[in-house]
Amino acid sequence: MSRSMAVKAVFRGAHLRRGVVVAIVVGTALNLINQPEALFGTATVVWWKVLMTYCVPFLVASYGAYSALRNNPA
């Protein structure tokens, strides 16, 4: 699959849904681990960390899908 077709495939349909689900599940778990005082206590939530904690798993899942599609000869 060409590079542009692989990128388009990653950001729609099943691959996009999988990336979003991975981001929600992994991002939530990491936020609970990294900022429990802010989420359940008195500390201040660091919003850029929350955002990045969801973005990183999404990007990793998306890159994995892209790599699989790009290396697939069909």
C-alpha cells in the first residue's frame, strides 16, 4: 500500500476507532497513575499532561496501524 493510502486508512474507519479506544483506555489508566492527587485530592490538574497522556497512546496506535498497512504488499 502506498504511503498516502496508508495514512488515509489510518485516520478513518476501524483504524481510527481502534486508536481512539486505545487512547481512552490507556490514557485514563496513565492519568490515574500519574495524577491521582489532582484527580482525587487537592492538587491542581496539569491539563497539558492530561492532553498529552491521551495523545501519546493514540499516536502510538496510529503509527502501529500505519506501519502494518505500509508494509502490507496488498
